[in-house]
Amino acid sequence: MADYGSRRRFTAVRLLLVLTEFPPSIGGMQTHAIHIAHYLHGLGHAIEVVTYRARHPVEAAAFDRTLPFPVHRILSRLSHHHNLRLVAGFKGFDAIYASTVYYGLLGDRIPVYCRSAGNDLMRPWIAYPFQRFSSLVAQPWIDGTLYNRFVKWRRPDFVHAWFRDARFRLMRQALAGNTHVFANSHYTAGILQDLNYTTYTVIPGGVDASEFCPPVGKPEGLVYLTACRLVAKKGIDTFLDAARIVRVHKPNARFVVVGDGPERRALERASDGIAEFVGRVPHDEMKRHYWSASCFILPSRDHVHRRTGLRDVETMGRVLCEANAAGVPVIASRTGGIPSIVQHGYNGLLTEPGDPAALAAVMLRVADDKSLTARLIANGLDLAKTKFDWPVVLEQQALLLTAGRKHQTAVSA
């Protein structure tokens, strides 16, 4: 857990945190959830967390007993209107802090602040967006069975196509009810503007800089690393094509892919052995992969699914923050929210998406230009500590949340 150091003290308020994922299983969104909960509690706020029902109840219960605040694992993974009724039943709170914009539907009863990662706007994951039968769908045995089947089928596209319009209508209604949105990048802010929502603040980042801080020394060899969910937008095919070009000039170079997803089998076949596919790695083990790498690559691109029409693009790229904190030079595509994290020539290098030759040229440049590499590493470490670190990110959110609460109180008075 991040060392938050000395923190400003705020007037204590009662906050209900509605976090769609919460540890003990740790991933990108879950990382944000546990940090914001500990941070707000540490400021003296009285907080309670509401989250999904646990898929592993014994493990979750053991984890929850270690926390200094209550956790209610009661939300359905499918039925959003059922969840709204549950959250509305919590009384005596001054505000809601949510990890998506969808709880803005409660904004007429209580101030709702949320962090939007952009994907909740572009591809609303409101599994069952209808009021009719929402209580039935939320029944634990129905909810669990359908969700497990959905995951086993690797989230089939036809479900997204069926519910697409209803989900977007519900998302737009919910967005309008939010008191304030913390956007994770200028790209996400642009989506908010397109949806006529203007009460937002851009706060990029989110990394435990101390946890990822690199050890002294670096393993020998040239290792190019990428880590992501293996889906079309990540551009791993571009990475593999670039790897073939780099291998001609650097015969001993290794290319490592960390992550899993629906594209994995096809990518492994297409790689023809050029890359090592590690699979999914627990978040707390990722730092070792960063530390063993010579360079981190995120070749993402803007992707529109031909069947569902859903757009998928990198709205920030938390792995870039982690790579900076781990002392690894980064190369990424100039797309989506990535330029909110990577300043070209300062803490990383940007290339055009979908161009293997351009990517390979930059990969070779990083391998050969030691002064450039050293500068990218030093600047990346600095930004990780001063801009992307959790205490920096969360203090900005807490300041805005507290300022908003004072404003609400003044208006009420």
C-alpha cells in the first residue's frame, strides 16, 4: 500500500463508496478502489464500501476483516436497477463516491462524485439495463449462473448488440446526475464534452510509485515487454510485426507478452514463436516483469467493433504509469488518452498506431541510444512520483470532493 505521508485534514464527512470491483483479487480498477478507500478513511472520513457479491466468499471475508471500515458485498453483477435500489437504501451519508458514472441516477437524492475511466462512457457495462425483472435477474443463483456463463463464453458480442441502445440511454441519464466527474485523461474529458457534461476535472495517473520503484542494477539482455488484456484495441499484432523487424537487427532480443484475453490463441499462432506469452499475472507480481524489461511497449489503437459498433480505445494506460515508476523506458501509440501520460521525448516516445515499421525503428532507437534511454527513465521516475502517484491523484480528488460538499452545504443553508 502506498505511503501517503503527511496529508491535509478535511472536515470529516460520511461517504458511501460504490466500487464495482474490490480486492482481494487485484487488477487495475481494483487497485484504484482499495487506494481510494484507504485514503479517504485516513483523512478521517467515515466511509463504507458497497461492491459486488464475492465470487470467493471465504477469501473475501478474511480480507474484509483486516480493513478499518465496513465492506458490503451485496451488489448484483448483472442487474443495475436492483443495485440502485440497494444503494439508495443506505441512509445518513453526505455523498456517494462511485467508480463509474452509472450511480448518477441517484443524484437527485444525494451528491454523487465519480471517477470515469472513459470505458464506462464508450462501452457502458450495464449488464441488464431494464427495470422490468431486475429483482429476478439479481437473485444470487440467477445472477451467478448467468455471469459465469457469460465469462465462460468470453463475453459474446451478441449480448452487447442486444442491449447496446438501452445501455447508452441509461448511461447518458446517469451521467447528467453526477455532481462532479474525475476524468482519467483529456481524451475522457472530450467524451464528456461530447455528451454535454461539463462539471469534470482531469486527473490522470494512479500508481504506487514506492512499490514499483526499481531495485539497483538491471538484468542483462534486451527484453521488450508489453502487458495488457489481449483484445483488438491493444495492437499486439503490430507489436509482433515490429518484433520481426527488430529481431533482424537484434537477434538475441526477447519479446514478452503478459496478459490474457479473447485474442490470445490467435496471437500466439500468428507470433510463430517470435514472442513469449506469459498469460495473466497477479498485479502484485507485475513489478518483477517491469524490472526485467529493457523497454515497455503499448501499441494500442482506436478500434470499432464491426458487429456491435462499440468503440474501444486506450483512455489512459495505467501500465504506462507503472512502467515509468519501475524505471522502464516506454513506447506507446499516439492515440486516445495516452498523450495525457506520455510526453513525447520526455518520459516516453510516441508512434502512430498500426505502423510496425515506425514502432520497430523507435524500439531500435531506445536499444541503441543510451543517453535517450537514461533521460526517459529519469523523467519517468520523476513523473511517477510527482504526478501519477496515488497520494497525488487522490489528494486532488479529495480536495474537489470536500470543496463540493462545502458548496452543497452552503446552498442548502
